[in-house]
Amino acid sequence: NWIIQRVPDDPIYQERAAYELSLFQSRNLLSILQLMIYLVDKMQESDSVWGVGRGSAVSSYVLYLIGVHSIDPIKYKLDINEFLR
């Protein structure tokens, strides 16, 4: 629910978020997303600086919503399968 609440009211973004969440769930990785939410929150609280994003992780819209990176993969037409293969 935390992630879904952050998705814009746009079918393209909603479909991508739902698709990615189903991929994470099918691989039993939802707990990793919860950990990433926690880590990003803690880094923001302590004013820590982290990178813009690199590697295949920037192809994940869900990680973008969490704040792990700041590259919108939908805008740049990045394929989530690059990250989860």
C-alpha cells in the first residue's frame, strides 16, 4: 500500500507499479522493498547523501518511488527485466 499510494493517477504509471510489485512478490522480495523503505527513511532523517542511481536498479519504477534512485525509468523507457534477471 505504501508504494501504491505514491503512484500518480496515470494508467501507465499504475500498470508499471502493479507489474513490478507482482514481479517482486513472485520472487519473494517484498521484504527487501520494506528494508529499502526503512533505509531511505533513515538516510533522509540523518541528511545522508546517496547517489542518483546506477546500474540496472534504475530500471525499477518501484525503487524510484521508494527513493533509492532519482531516475524515472518510465520517462526513459527502461525495462524492469534488466534489473530482475
